[in-house]
Amino acid sequence: MSTRRKIVLAIVGFYVGSIVLLVAIFGFTRRDNDEFKPQEEFRLETWFSLPGPLDFNKAVFYVIVAGLLTVGSMLYIANRMQAHPNRVQTAVETIYQFMRNITGGNMDDRMARKWFPFIGSLFLFIWFSNLIGYIPLPTNTHETFEVFGADIPAFAIYASTANVSVPLVLALVVFVAYNVEGIRAKGLFGYLKSLVPEGVKGPMVGFIFILEFVSNFMRLVSLSVRLFANILAGHLIILFMSGGLAVLLGLEVLGAITLPAGVILFVFEVGLVATLQAFIFATLSAIYLGGAVAEHH
Amino acid sequence: MDVLFSLITVFAQASAEEVAAYGSDAGKAIALGVGGGLGAVGAGVGIGIIFGKVIESVTRQPEMRDEITSIQWLGFALTEACFFYGLVAGLIAFFL
């Protein structure tokens, strides 16, 4: 038997064994837990009030951390540029080239030069927001535990993009930006006329115009809900798979059964979804901006 | 409808309020199940088509691989989002 096979068999054996052991100890009875509410994990508890209608809560904390990371990391690298790049600089240059491709591939050269800083910072901000959302931080002030007499907030994963307001604001900025850019390039009537694709004639023009006009606003919804729903569903499913279901149903063995799925989903979310959603948001913003000024729709 | 409702109360030997509460719970569970389940069906078919077509086009034109890969992830994310629209609608119905 090869070594790899032994390791795989040992892991499977440990998995099955722990399930059997937990059933033997705790039995297989379901005791519904009404006190644990999974939606509380996403509730925003006010930490302290700021003047005016503003409150400081964990979503604001995550937004500020993501913004500082975006600005700080890029400034740090930009001030230490070397002719012989080290590993960090190479990685950042790869990301920079990646963002260049997002803008350059979807707009003409003049627009790409103008809008690259916007699309680039949009990408980095969403990327950092998503990624720091997977680091467990002591932010859940709703549940606390005690260490040496001090109340420490429970460790929780939360991303500011899992709250609909942050992606909606970003989508609104993009929406205003591409509409203004389109009107500046073609004039108000020219822009409205360019919504209808060429080759449409007769009474169909009015119908297509209304359709395209409404779909402009649907972009706002799809852009924000796509990011928000992906991150929210990712966090929810990690929560459920890595123990939430076991607590909710009061069934100890379920925790052991679902834990591997939780680990796999966590890796999937960190490795693919966090980067992919930032990439999609930036790419679609670039496509909308490029499409608004393009001669042919 | 009223006849059906009274029949259910008789058979279940429960009061009208209990039946209404069970109905509300069942409706929430059905909303979550349909939102998540049917959403997954549609998005699963769509993602399958996308990756199938990517394999097909890369075998036809291997030199286009890099270009196709970036379009593939765009299509994957756009399709996958449709699943989450259904799931989020189900979750809203279930929890709110």
C-alpha cells in the first residue's frame, strides 16, 4: 500500500470513526435549539453613535479597514519600487497588469486611461473587503465570552459586502458615472437614441427603447445583488456547514458530518468567489462605461 | 377553500390558529426550498453548458485558450449569480 493511500484511508477512517463515536456518546436525537438565531450573525449592532444619522458598527469597521488596506498597500508598494522586483512587488505588478487588462479590453484607449484609476480601486476595494471577510475577527458584540474577567466579543466572519448597502452604493457610483460619461460623449438626445440598437425600424423602436431604458436600471439591481448575494450566501453556508446546523438542530453528530464540507466551501470561497466577484464587478463596470461612449451599441 | 380549511382542522384535531401557524411555517419552508432548489437547477444547467462549451472550443482552437478562460469565468459568475437571487429571496421569506 502506498503512503498516499494510507493517509487517505486514515482520514476516511477518522471521519467515519468520529461519526460513530459521536452517535454512541450523544445518540441520534434531535433537540431543536430556539435560542440560536443564524440571522443574528448578520445583525449590525451599533458600537457607538456618530454625530448626525451616522452609527459606527461592524460593517463600517470592515469598510474602513478595506479602504485603509487598499490605499495603504498600494502606496507602500509604490514608494518602494525597485528595478529588481522582489516577490511582493512582482505580485502587485501582476495585479496591476490584470487591472490594465480589465480596462483595456473593454474600452478604447482614451477612456481606459481616464477610468483606469476608478476601475482599479473599485476592484481592489471589493477584493480586500471580500478577503478580510474570511478572517475570523472578534467583532460579534452580540455574543461575548470571558477571558480573565474581560468580555471579549465572539470571533465571527463578516464582510461589509454581505450587507446590501455597500454594493448598492458602489453600483450607484458606477451607474451615475457611465450615464454621465455617455451623455457627455453624445449629448442627452444622442445618448437616449443610442440605447436603441441599429437596424431596429418602425414601431419596434419605442418598444425596444423602453426595454433598454428599464434594463439600464436593472443593471443597478443585478450589479449590487450579485455581489451581495454571493458573499452573504457564502458566509451563511460556511456558518451552517461548520457547526451552525449542529447547534440549530441540537444534533452533535451533524457537526462531524458537515465539517469537511465546511472546510471545502471555505477554501472555495476564499480561493475563487472572493476574487471572481471583485473581477466581475470591475469588468462589468468597465463594459458599461465602454458601452456608454461606444459609437455602435 | 373554507370547506378545505375546516376539513383540515377536523382531521388534524387542531384549532384554527394552530393550523394557520403551521401553514405559515410550511409556506416559509417551501419558499426556502423552492428558492434554493429550483435556483440551483437552473444555474446548474447554465454552468454545465458554459464549461461544456469551453472544453469544446478549447479543443477546437487551443491557441485561443487564454482569451476563452477569461470569458469563461465571466459567464460562470453571471450564471452562478442567478442561483443566489433565488436563494436570497428564499432566505428573506424564511427569516423576515
